[in-house]
Amino acid sequence: MQNRRTFIKQSVLSGAMLTAIGTPLSLLADNTKSTLTILHTNDVHSHIEPFADDDKKYPGLGGAAQRAAIIHEIRKNKEHVLLLDAGDIFQGTPYFNFFNGDIEIDLMNKMGYDAATIGNHDFDGGIDGLAKQISRANFPFVNCNYDFTSTPVHGKVHKHIIIKKGKLKIGITGCGVELDGLVPDKLYTSTKYLDPISCVQEQVDILKHNEKCHLIICLSHLGYQYQSTKISDIILAQQTNHIDVIIGGHTHTFLDAPVSQKNKDGKTVYINQVGWAGIQIGQLDYLFEKKFSKKLSNTQTVIVDKKTRGK
């Protein structure tokens, strides 16, 4: 009896081993879980130092050194981390007036940003100044609805990029607000504004169907929402498909948590924005499971001050 039991047990184990050996490694890999943490900022506006301790609205908040320390801590504790910015890196303090964006880009390089888009105030140093700073960045700028063909920026900005984190493929595109009437003509010169809805959809289709990305992000400097029909992040989410996350800027909107919208296919798009001046960092945690199915598993807004450390 004992021999029969042993034989059956060994047969079952042997069968399981043969099944595993006969299964392609790619299928086994699909069963492993991966996590992705998206950290993001917007409208930092050259705020290199924290607000003064006696500031009425934001006492002691913000600061590049404080932000860098938080990002460093989060990276130590998370599997895969993306660090993104949704534009208006420049203009707002004397640092920009004196150094023309050098300090801002140097600090973003040191923090290891993965990508950024272009805000309207990023033209404040003129088109030549923007071209210079994009060239100095160790990270790509993405925008698909500004035509820079006849400007010094031509060839320096990507319509989309793909970033790989482990086995994950993350597609990123970007778009910006209408410049006419918002930025002096002499600063953006012959840059042409194109319809962001159609331009973003074109890039997202490539990322979804051609590149087979597991997550698609749009870095938007359109603004969160308006009382008019002006194109916003809300409208962008509703009138496109295949975007998973819109990281927004321009309207300095403080969202306590991402807002969800249904796209053209009835699927959920998450929109997030974290105010301005670098006093907050947005954090979105995604869990990827079998066959790269994904869900937003955690969100939080990290306050940037001297006491905060990433978790």
C-alpha cells in the first residue's frame, strides 16, 4: 500500500514538473506580478527653495532639495518608478530671470526625471532659450500638437516615447495649450498649435496597436477643466481612447485624488494634477498581474516639506 501511494505521489509530481518544463517561459512570466509607481509634478515655476516659514498659504512647503529626498526614498522602496513633469518648469522666481532655466534643468537631471512636456511659460526665455534647455536635459520632452518645423526646437521634441521598466512597456505622449493670446508671438515665433485631440489620438493608436504598450500616459498642459468649450484634460479623456492616465498641468489644480472619466470606449481614464510650485508630488501605484492586466492599486499626494519622506 505504501509503495502504491509513493508511486502515485511521484507520478503526480513528475507530471507537474513535465507540464512546467513544457510550458513556454513567456507564459510563466505572464503570471508574475509587477508594480509601477508614477511620480509626477507640474507647474513648478522655478520654485527652487521652499516657501518661507511665515508664508500665509504654503509655510515651509516645497523646495527642490526636499523633493529630491522624497523621490530618493520612494525609489528605494518601490520596484519600478517613473518620474514625470507636465510643464511650466520655468518662470516664477528670480532664479529663472538670472539663470534662464539652467538651474531648473540641472536639478531635474539630478533627480532623474524620465520625461516632461512643454508648458506655455517654458517659452518665456524665447524659442532659442527653450531649444537650449531641451538640449541640456538628460530626459526627453514629449509633445505632439506643437509643430516646431521652422524653429530651433525642431527635432528636439518627441511625439511619443516608450520607456521600459522590467518587462513593462510604458508609452508616453504629450500635448500643450493654445499659445496664441497666451504667449507673446515673439517668444514662440513660428510654432504652430495643432488640435490636441486628433494629435494625441494618433500617437496613442501607435503606442497601443503598433508598440503594444502595457500602459499609456499623456502628459498634458491643457488645463484640468473650463467653463467654456476650451479643450481640457476632461475633454481629452472623453474624446479619445486607449489613454490610461492623463498627468495634467496649467490650471494649478490641487486634486486630492485622481479623477476618473470614461473614454470613447467607455473605459476608465485617470486624470491627476498636483497644484503648482512643487509643494506636492502625485503618486499613482499600478499593479500588473497575469498577462499584464493592470489596476490602479494606490494613490496618494505627497506633501513636500522638510519632514516628509517617501513611503
